[in-house]
Amino acid sequence: MQTDRDPVTAHRAIEVEGLHKSFGALEVLKGIDFSVERGEVVCVIGPSGSGKSTLLRCVNLLEEPTAGRVTVAGTEVTDPDVDIDRVRRRIGMVFQSFNLFPHLTALENLTIAQRRVLRRDRAAAERVARANLERVGLSDKEAAYPAQLSGGQQQRVAIARALSMEPELMLFDEPTSALDPELVGDVLAVMRGLAQDGMTMLVVTHEMSFAREVADRVVFMDAGIIVEQGVPERVIADPQHERTRTFLARVLDPAAAGISEATEAEAPPGDQREP
């Protein structure tokens, strides 16, 4: 199994080379070359069906690429001999749906993977869990069950659960798309805090204001390819490609200075989300 590559690639959090993904006859990703540096925050934007979520899911092999290579922190996850579970321990992922265990409290949702995967004892797992619940502003909800929490609170618990595994990299797949508008702000505030703390983040989002404010780099995808990428000031404020300009003209409300409109979440045929 290949674990180390050239020095430039090895220090990157993510390296994607020639990535293709098809669902039957539908080609969703058409040769993606893409990288994320350690400590970088990258936001991926684009219309529904452009391949954004599929790209994200290929990074930790929730979707098996049709062709191409994906490397995470120097380990090639597309190597047939890779221990993908070991690699995934270094990656936190937050989905559109919260995926909390309904029969467990918030605290228990945060400790179960720590105990089973990281083999922490109960006391150690609970210390980490409580620290991360405090980090997302939910210290007072540790005994609450998911049904007793708002959507925004459930998503923050999901973020805290991912952080409790002490990942090197966080992947966010439209983390606010299932939330009522008034609940979005609290989740984005947590994500801003992670970015300020230096967490490497790859975020698929329709929140243009968040991308403009937080991202080091914005990537615009359409029809399975990367159309353009660069700093937010260029891609969002001064896009060079006509397709990018058309997309932004549709999703941005000029009077609101960059507040994104709600759009339908991407789900290409055959692209099944986590249960």
C-alpha cells in the first residue's frame, strides 16, 4: 500500500487526480483534479447535480470512484489495499441529515464511536464529549435526545460528534440545507469557529455569505467539472467564467449583499446518502 508520495503531495490534506464517477450511464464527475492544503478552508459551490456532493463522498470512499486517484494526508484511499477505516478515523464528516442515534442522548451520541473505535474508556470519552458540546454551545443539552432538539441543535451535536474523534480534516455536505433559515446562523457560527482554530475544511455549500467570509478558496463546479476556482473575492465578486456569472446572478440577491437563496440539495441519481 502506498502511503508516501512526493513531498508536495504528502503535506496536502487532500489530493484528487483524474477523478471520474459514473452511476450507470450517468457520468457525474468528469476528470477532477483538485487539492486542499492543510489548514485550508475550501468551499465548493455550484448548481444541484453538478457533482459537488459526489466529489466530497469520494474523498473518504463513501462513493467508489470509477477512475482516478484520491489521496488523504499522504495515504491513497483508492489503493485497493488501503485500510479505509483507519483513514476515516482522521476525517470528520457532517451530512445534510443529522444521522444521530434517536435512542441515545446527545452525550451518548458523542461517546459511542469514541468507545468502540478509539477504545476510550467511558470517563475519557465523556470528558471529550462534554468539551465538544461546550464548543458548539450545547453543554446544557447533554441529556437531551435528538427528538428534543431543534434541527440546528441536532446539526451542532453532529458536528461535536465528529470533533470528538479528533479528526485532522472535516468534510461538510450541505450542513445547513435541511435547516429552517433562522437555525442556520448557529451552525455557521460553529463552522466559523473551526476555521478560526485552523481546522482543514472542505465544505459543499449554498451559503454564499459563508463562502465569501470564511473560505480561503472557492471552487465552482458545473456538469461534473471544476469551472473555476480562486479566492472568494475573485470567484464570487468577479467571476471570470460566464457559467459562474450566470449561477451567481441566480443565487445571489444583490440587495442582500451576498445572502444565498435556498436551493434544492444535490442528489444525482444513484448517489445514495448516508442512512
